[in-house]
Amino acid sequence: MSPDLTRGSGPSNDPGPATGVRCWGAMGEPLTRDAIVAATRSLIEREGLDAVSLRRVAASLGVTAPALYAHVADKRDLLRAVAEGEFRRLLERFATISDTDPVGRVRRLSRAYVDHALDSPELFRTMFLFPPGIDVAAPAGEELPLATTAFESAMSALADAVAAGAFRPVDPLMAALALWAAVHGVAEVALMGFDFDPMTRDALVDTVVDAMITGFSA
């Protein structure tokens, strides 16, 4: 009698789903775009932006990569959705700033930006795959509206400081670009792997922001 090749007598070579994987099909739950985006975000936090592929994301959900295409166009679409969520979180940080002094608001917005970067460096990298829309820059075709809103939050605080007479009459757009360049640079330096203690890191942020404010001051 020939052996039954459908069963096999030894252990299976199929390792089964990875530990912690939610097998959506087996659970009877419909796969959703939100679930795919959340899985991608989790993968980025655990293993970094470079680890993302549709196959890896699908495996983490217990489905095959083709199953994702009913909900996302491609990897770029998926990363854009993750970036949107991170800009939404950044704007939520900004919304907690209630300082009525526009210069104080510039300081706190700058601090919130750096804190957001330090909380999740790989998600911070993901955000800036998609630029804000800026009037002086030619459209890149991938501008993210929430990125534009975040940029405009800083520009509004700078414009308010000019209107209050605290800053000289600088162009708010150019001032916002200069401030962003400076504060983003601080965030990148803080993420380079230097073993800064919190006091040193805070002093670095304050030094850069103070220098910008001094340059803008009336």
C-alpha cells in the first residue's frame, strides 16, 4: 500500500502562526484598513521603518499579502496612513498648549516637537516621508494635509508674536521654516545615539530655541 502523503507520519514542517499573531480569517473578523495600519505602526515601533513590507504586515495579521490590497493600494499608501496618524498625535500634543504668550507658545511647540520625536524615533522618521504643503516650495505631489496643519501651528504662533510686537516684522513663513529647520535638527541630533542625560538634552533644546527667539526678537 502506498503511503498517505496527505497526512505524513512525522511532525509538520509548518510552524503555524507566529506568537501573538491575530489570524483574522480564522477568527471570522473582517480585515480592515485600521487594523492593517495599526499592525504596520506596531511593526515600525518594534523593528524600525526599514522592516516594513506588505508581506511582513500580512504575516503579523495572519493573512497573505494579497489580502491587504482590498484595503491599501501599496506600501506607500500604508506608510502615508501611519504618517497621518502620527501627525494627528503631534497635533494633539500641540492642542494641549494653552500658553497665551505667543513667545511662550513658540517655546512649548518646539519642546513638544522634540518630545514627539524622542517618544518614537522610527515613527518620527515615517512622518517625514510625506512633506507639508509650503507656499514657497513646488508641490511634491505627496503633501500631507495634517503635516501642513502642524507646520501652520508654528507659523501662527510666530505671526502672533510679530503682531504683539515681541518679534520684529519677519516673514512668518520664512521664520517658521527657519524654526523648523533648527528644532528638527535638534531632534535628529538627540536621536543620533549620543548618551545625553535628560538635563543635557533639555539644555540643548533650550539653547537652540533661545537662539532662534533672540534672532526674531524686536
